[in-house]
Amino acid sequence: MPTPTDIKPPFTRQTAIQKVQAAEDGWNSRDPAKVSLAYSIDSQWRNRATFVTGRKQIIEFLTGKWQKEREYRLAKQLWAYTDNRIAVRFQYEYHDADGNWFRAYGNENWEFDDDGLMRRREASINDYAIEESERKFNWPLGPRPAGDPGLEELVR
């Protein structure tokens, strides 16, 4: 599978799907420094009501996120694409320090520079409390295994 920076605009349906899968795999690594390399040096984010600019702040944001959101597992799906933009929907599951489980539902809009680095990320996310027994993402920590159900196969 190509890395996020191997896939550059203009996107086709196939390369947009590859870009989404590469992003999902990167985020499932929970390695803030690695994930930050998919973004331009001056990348601008809105994540819920938090605004982040640049790789240093991306690393700080993701470090804090994954300290709070434990056993994080994410699935993304392509929603739409144009030459240099991609829209995705996603779900992820995690638990907090007290062992309370959540499923987060969200949408992201991405814009890329000519080198395939994401220069803008807009994320709208809602958390939904679940019981551990309601989890859908039970694969071992890390990338979602090939053949594991994605969002198309999951309901609610």
C-alpha cells in the first residue's frame, strides 16, 4: 500500500480510496510523529472546536488525543473527491481512563498541495457512549486487517 505522500493530486477514484486507506492506517498506528508527515509543514486543522496549525501542533494534539482516547481503532470511508480534495466519513472507538467506551462518528474535508501533503483538514465529530460489548472494531491494535468489515458493512 502506498504511503500518504506517494499519492498526489489530481485524484482518481482509485487514488482517493488509497489516500483514505493510507490515512486510516497512519492514524491507527497512533504514532503522532509518523502521522504528522502526511501533512504540510503549515497545515491548518479544525478538529471539533480545536484549531491546530503546523506539524509541531499536530504532534502535540495527537499525543494528547491518544493519551485520552485509549485503545483507539479507526475506520474511514471515501465519501467524495475532486482534483485535490477528498471528503471522508469515519468512525472510531476508544475508552477513557475510567474504562468508559465510546464510538465517535465524523466527517472530514481534506485539501492537498501538489506534493500530496494535506494542507487543510476540517473535522466534525460526535461521541456516542457504548458498552464494551457493543464494540464493532475488535481487531488487534494497529491497522485494520484486510477483510475486516469497513464502514460500508457496518450499521449505525
